[in-house]
Amino acid sequence: MTKNKITKKIVCGNWKMNPRSLKEAEKLFNDTAKHISDIKKTEIVACPPFLYLEKLKKLSKKIILGAQDDFPGDVGAFTGEVSAEMLYNLGVRYVILGHSERRTLGESNLDINKKIKSSLAMGLKPILCVGERERNDNHDYFNLIKMQLEEALEGVSKTSAAKIIIAYEPIWAISSTKNRKDATPKDSSEMTIFIRRVLFDKFGPDAGRIRILYGGSANPRDAEDFLKDGGVDGLLVGRASLDAKKFSQIVKICEALNK
Ligand code: PGA
């Protein structure tokens, strides 16, 4: 494989703290799997809450499982935490790290950096979320994204680059944000050009293998525009991933655009 070849496009569902019961989680997962059974070229990932992972693992091979967080380090006295190794041993292959909802709870770039390194060491592929809370006319938010990337990826080797995914999620466009606004494919494309430059400065040509996703109220209506004009290799989908039909429509749109 050449250094700058992107592998498959990817659509990843972030279920957040949903749904209420294992029964509902199984239904959502099974329904999604049914709708996407003929998908071949798109990687499909679902990130449910930890406690549903084991059961869902047995229901579909087509949907790869991801976690929404993990904890750096080995087994030990870390009450309430789940390690990257435990997740890997369960069959999980991706982990969302640095999501804005976790940063709001106090997670720092340094915390995220530790999680990224231990996840990579255990075989999990990190989906590193970056994004600004708001935009202003002097474009400070580019510096913020640069800092989020540089600090979170500090010490990560070039050989790991291909295993990393970056999700650009402007917080002001996420469905859970009060008075949210729609981001446009142009907003995404400007930022992904910038992100690719930061990644190139760090990883050199290996940066070409890092996939970048857009996240922020992605839905079947705008998925095609973001995938075509947003400069991205896929989507990180929150609310719409809780609806099997909507999520699979997004996957199918991505599949149709996959060459
Ligand atoms: P949303 O969530 O699609 O509901 O905006 C995206 C995310 O927060 O990962």
C-alpha cells in the first residue's frame, strides 16, 4: 500500500448514553445490521455504552464495535474505569477519545494523549475528536484545533499514523448544543485542509493515511454534501445513529460515493 492511500471510508455511530436497556440496544443494532447487510466498501462502526458491547459483539460481524472512552494503564486500582486492553479482549476495535462531552467533564489534552497512546499499544484505533466551541472573526479557533491535535498526539509515532482517525466536530453544530447552528461542507472543508496540514507537519507523508471524519448533526439530508464537499473520509454520527433507518441511509450514501 502506498503511504498516502486512504483505506475505506467510514461511518461511525456514537450512541452516547443510549438506549435505556439492553433489549433496546439489541433491537437498534439488529435493525441497523439488517439495513446495511449489502454494504461492501464502507466501514461501519457502532459505539454503544460499555455494558452493551459484549452482547452486541455476538449479533453482527458487519458492524465493528467501538467504545466511547477508555482508561490508560494496566489492570489495577482504578475504580469505575475500563481499560483499552479489556475492550480489545472483548472484540472492540475503535475508541472515541476526547469527545467534547468528555472534555466538558474535565478531560484535558494530556489525559487524551495518555489514552491515545495506551489505546494504540493495545490495538484499539482511536477516533480523536477535536472541535471549537464557537467561531469568531479573528479565526482563533484554528489555533485551538492545532493545539488539540498537537497535545493529544504528542509522542505518537509515524508508524501509528494510519491507525488514527480524527473527527472534526464543531461543538456549535452538535445536536446536544443549545441554540446549535448548522455547519456547512465549506466549514468542514476549510478545517480539514488545516487539520491535514497540522498532521503533515507532525507525521510527514504518513499523515496521508489518517482518515478525517465530520461530526455535528450529520443526517441523511446533508451526508452527501459533507462527504462530497467537506473534505472528509466519513462521518461521526450521534443522534441519527439511534435511528437504524437514518443511520443506514447515511451508510448507503457513503457507500454510493465510495470508489
Ligand atoms: P450529533 O452528535 O450527530 O448528534 O450532533 C455527534 C457527536 O457528538 O459525536
